[in-house]
Amino acid sequence: MNSLTIQLPDEKLQKLQQLAKEKGITTEELIETKINEWLTHNPQEFPEVANYVVNKNADLYKRLA
């Protein structure tokens, strides 16, 4: 297994640590879980997300047209 080092502002690290503590897991487990979610993302969700963005920004798109 490989490791990855990233730099985060103290504020973000504290938020991650607090969230992990609330879930009863380590910060590393929290981050690994989220990365696994991203890597196994269901592509069928894309149309739903795209429709949400289009509907949310409909007025802006009309003004830009």
C-alpha cells in the first residue's frame, strides 16, 4: 500500500479531526472512506446532478442567452 502526504490549513485539519471523532473513526479512515466513495461513484447519478444544476441556474442561463 502507498501513502500520500497533503498539506492542509490547520482549520481544515481540525474540522476533519472533529468529524472523524464524531464518527468514532480515525482521520485517516474518514479520508480513505471519502476517497473510496469518489472512486466508486455511480455514473448514473450524473444526469440527476446535471439536471439539478441546470434547473438551479435557469434564470442565469436565460440572462446570458
